[in-house]
Amino acid sequence: MHEIDAHSLKVLEFSKVREIIAGLTLSPYGKRYAQELSPRFDRSEIETLLLQSAQMRDIIRFEEAMPLERIEDIRELIDKSRVDGIHLEPKSLLQVKTTLDIINSLHTYGKSGDRSERFPDIVAILSRFHPRREITKAIGKAIDQAGDVVNSASKTLARIRRELGEAESRLKQHLAKILGSRQKHSGWQDDVITVRDGRYVIPFLTGDFKASEGIVHDKSNSGSTLFVEPSSAIPINNKLRQLQQDEKLEIDRILRELTSMVGEAADDIIADLNTFGHIDLAHARGTFALKIDAASPQIADKGELNLLEARHPLLIYAAESTENVIPLSIQLNADNQGILVTGPNTGGKTVALKAIGLLALMAMSGIEIPADHKSTIGIYRKIYADIGDEQSLELSLSTFSSHIRNIIAAVNDADDNTLALFDEIGAGTDPKEGAALAEIIVLTLLERGCNLVATTHYSQLKTLPLELPGLINASLEFDREDLQPTFKLKLGIPGASYAIDIARRLGLPDVMADRAARLLGSDERSLDNLIEKLDTDLKNLHGGRQELDDRIVRAKKLEEFYRVQNEVLDNKEKELTRKFADKYDAQLAEARLEIDRLVKELRESQASPDKVKETHQRLENHTKKAAGIRKSATPKKVADGRVLSKGDRVRIDKLGAEGEVVEMIGNKKVKVIIGSAYMVVDTIDITRKETPPPDKKRKRPGKVGKVKAAAAEGGFNPEIMLRGMTVDEALENLDKFLDDAVIAGVGQIYIVHGKGTGTLRRHLSSYLKSHRSIDSIRIGDWNEGGHGVTIARLKN
């Protein structure tokens, strides 16, 4: 049984993630499961939990709301219902009914539509419910929302209450008659019927009462008024009391019967409460994933990390946005075992360290992480983290002692399935001794196959990666001019501490700062200067690389665009050819019938010369017509590439566009330029233009949407390709595409945006929902492109 070190869970703040998710649950059952969240070590179990979270994200965003409501803990009531001879109170039964109603609704939700195909892991949980509609129906029939047992609970109760009402009415009429027949005394105002000891009585003046007139049940505080049950009313009162007792007994019987139904289903109900906890937790994890813009990473069997554009989840949750949380990308595996992070204080080293550990813990617990979906997190059997000030007055431990105890525990237990995260390794003691200890700790951990990320200020450690191929330098970028951290992690280059520069900026006199710089050893100064030069060169290289990457992206977009257009036009060509062939066949059949008819006429007319001439003419007309159809179905061809030469103007038939020959590729293919885009096409698909246009200046290429419309030539294509674009580019192209769609009068369009992190899809969905021409949107089905395609229906 594997278990992550409790101290590491604490310093990496995994408990805060658990608390947030627990706060997003709607039941005590879900909350309990959230508080028990912990890293798992079985890959299939982790992947199932991540799938549940991902599917729940899509349900929350795109589906009809799941009937998941806040419920109370009814386990004690269910246990009580198992006991013979007792019954639950009406309001307790109502509480049970409310919970069972929600469970019934959730079970129905899982069975409706095609949710079992689109959200199989969520529906698998919902299908475990045991709907008990007979119990909710019986409770609803017997008890109203105020918690009162109603007449419809049973025929006996309805009869008793009817007789009770009649008896009560007769009794009041009888007593009113007695009061009306009495002589009134001056100032007497108490002729009212009241109830004492559960029996109806009327008032008598003490001096006027005779014992033979009835039974005294009470008297006023002054003693001047007696409350008497007249002798003539005693039988009716007795009947009333009997009916009241019958009513109580019948209500008890009804409540025992309802309680018994609950008790008989107690095992299933308890199981359903646990299932409710699981679906509640999945909903909370999905909600949390949406709040931190999370996705499911790939899970590997052994410990490794490949984090792409990863962010600290707690920072995103606190800021309610990813915009100001800087992402980081790192890779740890058998080849890249360790990373040494250096740089100034307040540069974000500790936050980066915590983010790496926390994301690994979250993924292993089935919680999606704020990183690119192509990220990979392996299953680490052991994770050790030593971060922050570990000073303990209670244990009489200094900061150094506390740190070194944690590190020793990690070193003794480390293997090739261990992740170690050390903040300021070797700090808190003499710098030389601390650096030596840090170096031997790093070497030992790497020898044992451990993955390691450590932060340090020791210059001695910055040279270790030059000697150890499995160790990489890294630093948090620092703006030397503004003396401000940018919080961007850079791999492959160490960082300078900039302590003297920061102290100068914070107010240290220049004289003191200059003296401190001179006191710094020449080796230290040389290393810092080298780091600064490397940093500058790296920025310049990054700028050039970014420009190259942008060009590659644009080229890929064009390549993808023309590939899609090629497929569309190929399909159109095949369809047209089929239609022409059908038309040709029909014309041929018509010709055969005409021949048969003409032969018959010739026989009947004995083949007169005029008739024979007329028949030949009609046959020739049919032959020309069929040949014309066949010719129109035959594509134009350039028989051989040898008839073309560089600079020739040609028409690419499939695209309906003109271009210029740039290069011959054998005799069957040719490279042409269309605007600023180059293409290689078969010579069979192009036609040489006899005379070049007078203006030989190349036209600049239009926007993607215009090229696409031109390629379609005569028919609107309801599909737009936005994959790989930025959000702004995609929205600009989509806006123009929607205008064209409205003009074309199409009913439905297909927006291809790819899956990715889901960011592009979310912005596009938000835009479409607010667009005046859009009626509804949905995610594509499995055969329509799935989550990589959004399908929008336009208003009539």
C-alpha cells in the first residue's frame, strides 16, 4: 500500500485543493469523499476519475442542467427506519422523500437521450441508483408540504375525519343552543365555547351553577367563572374523543407503514446516498476544473513529468483568471532527471516548485490540472517536498536542522519512482558546507534514479549540469532594467541572484553597493556576467525563433486549408461525374428505344428513301447529344508536362483559380504559385492559358475566408477551418463567415476548431451564443468530429 508523505502533502498545499472541492459539493456525502481525496497509484483508476471530471465539465457547459440539488444527511433516519415498532415523524419522511425524488431524477437524467454514448463514465455512476418511486409516491400521497398527514393517506382516515367534523359541528351547535337559552346577566360577556382537557365546555357563573347541570373542568383565575361540560353534551364529547383517538391510531398506522417501506429499502437507499456522494464529487471536480481552466493530462505508469503551459491552480482560483498567472513548462524523466532552479529572491522559484508538486498530486488524485492536455504526469509512488521555513520551537529544531531531517528521510527512501522537491537546498548553515552537502545530496538522488527539482543560490551548484547530463539548469527570468521578476521559467541557463542590484534599488547607498560588488570574488563576477550575456543572447534567439514559428504556423494553416479544399473539390468532381454518367446512361437508353422504334417504322413503311434519310438524321442527332454529354463529363487535361514551361499561366480546375508555373516536377506534376502560396499539382488537373493577362503583377493573397469562397465557386461551403488560429483571428474569420452563411441561406454550419485545451472552443461558443443569427449550438457527434467541431444552427 503506497502513501504519499504527509509532510509533503501539507507543504504542497494539497489540503487547500481538497477544501475548495469540498466547498463545491452539495451534500455531506460528497463533502466526505472530497475530504478523503488522495493520490491513487492505479493508472486505470486515475484515468477513470479524470474522464469523469472531463465529461462533467462538458455536461455543465453544454448540456441541460443535471438535477443535482443540495440535500441533508438522512442516514440516521434510514437507520431508524430499520427498527420494528417505531415510525418516523411526517417531516422526517418528507426529508426522505425529497432525497429520493432527487435520486429518481438523476437516474432518469442518465437514461435520457444519447448521454450514455457521449458521457459513459458519468452515466455509469447514475445507473447505479435504485429508483424508489413507490416510496416517494406513497409519502407524497399521505403527507403535505407542511408535514401534515392528509385525508388522502387512507380511506379510513378520511372517514374518521369526516365523522369527527360532523360530531364537532353537532356538539358546537348543541352548546350554542344551551348558551342561547340562558338568561343573560348584566355585564356578562363570556358566552363562548372553549376546550378544557380536550373536551368542549361553556362558562357558568359560580353562583348560578348546580352540580346536576354537568361536570366542572376548570375555573377562571378570579374563581367567578366555571368551565362546565353540560350533562347533555357528555355523550357527544365522548364520541368526539373516541374519534380523535381513532384518528391518532390511524395516523400512527400510516406512518408505521411508510416507515416500514423505507426500512425495507434501507440498504439500497444507503447505497444510493454513497452513489450520490460520488456523482456530487465528480460534479465538484468538474466545477473546479472549469474555474481553473483545467484539462486532463496523459497518465504514465512510471514516475515522469512533462508539463506544458502549466499554472499554479490555487493562484488561478484566487485570481479567478489565468491571465496574470505565468505558465511554466518542464520535463522530468529517465534522461532529464533533475532541474536546478536559480535566480533572485521573490522571483517565483518557490511558487514554481509548489506548482510542480501540487499538479502531480492533483493528477494522481483524479483532479484535472491547469495545463495543456498534451501534458504527461507519471505515477510517483513517493513524493518528498521540503519547502519554506521549517523551524520548530517545540522540537528545539533550527531551520537547518528541520530541513536536513526532511531531506535525509527523502534520500534514504528515494528510488526511480520518487519525486523530490527541495527549496533552497543546503541553506541555513555555512555557505561552503551547505553547498557541499547540497551537491552530494543532488548526486545521490540522481544515482538512485530519482526525479529532482531544487532551488538554490549556491554558485557552486550552477556548474553541476555541465558535468551531469541528466541535470538541467533553469532560472526565473529577471528584468535587469526594472529589477523586477517576470516569473517566466527558462530551461538550460542558470540565473543570477541580483542581490546587490535589488538592495541598491531598495535604498542601499551606492557607495555600499559598489563596495559589495568589489568584494565579490572575480569568479563570481565572471559567472554572473556570463549568465547575463547568455540571457541576452537567448532573448535574441527567442525573438528569431518566434518569427520562424509564426511563419511555420501560417504555412501549416495554408497547407491545411488547401488540403481541405482539395478534398471538397474532389468530392464535388466525383459527384458531378456520377451525375453526368447517369445522364449519359439515360440518354443512351433513350437512344436505344428510339432505334427500336425507328426499325419498326422502317419495316412498316417498307423503307422508302425519304424515310431512311430521315431515320439516319435522327440517329445522328441522338449520337451527337450523347457524345456531348460524355465530353462534358470528361475533365480537361494537359497531356504531358513537356508542353508546359516556367512562367506559363495556368488554370487549376479543382480550385477554380489561376496561377503561374514555377517548376516542372517530371512530366506528370508541376509546381505553381497562386498569389503567395505554392502548390504541387498533377498536370492532368490544370489547363494552360493561351495568352497571359496584361498585368503580370501577382495579386496579393486575400484572407482565408475569401480564398475559401473563391475555391467553392458557385456554392457556399458550410464548413470553416479555424484550427491553429489565435482567438482574435478565429473570431474575425468566423464573423465574416457568418455573414456569408446568412446571405447563402444555409440552415447549419460547421466550425472546426480542434480540441486542444478548449480555450478557442470556449471563446467561439460564447461568441456564437450572443450572435443575432444563431439559434442554437452543440458539440459535434463522434462521426462529425466530436469535441473538435462546434455545430451551429442558424435562425430561419
